[in-house]
Amino acid sequence: MKWLILLILFGAVAAIIAMRYRRQIQTALYVWRMFKKMRQVNNTKEKKIERKETTGDVQLISCAKCETWIPQKNALKLRSKTFFCSANCMEKAVEVN
């Protein structure tokens, strides 16, 4: 019986506190939900960035003349394994030979 009275008393005190500070409690819940949503959005952005990095593998090659490392898709190919970073490097290499 005394536990029931204590439970009712505790419930009444909790209800009074909740009524008195309802705006602060609502604000705290709003902020909590906002941070939770921000964390979810951030996690999805990180996953998208990781996917872009893994799918965008670029093979780098060295220019035959100046030995600058450039992506293979931007390089100029003279022979089967000879790549140049620019037309200028290609011309210089041909002049020397």
C-alpha cells in the first residue's frame, strides 16, 4: 500500500514538473531529433563520398619526357607504351630522337 502511495506521489511530482517545464522539454526533444537527423544525413553523405572514391579509380602514368604523373585518360599516346603529358613534351621528345 505504501508503494502505491509513493508511486502516485512520484507521478504527481513528475506531472507537475512536466507541466512547468513543458516548453524546455519540447525544445530538448526537438534538438535531440535534429541532431539525430543531422547524424543520419552525415552518414549517408559519407557513404556517397566513399562510393565515388572507390568507383573513380584513376590510373596514373609518367610522362616519357618530363616524368610528370598524369591520369592516363588525359595523356597523349605515341606508341604502345609511350605517354606524354602535353603536345609540347611530345614534340621535344621527337626532336631529340
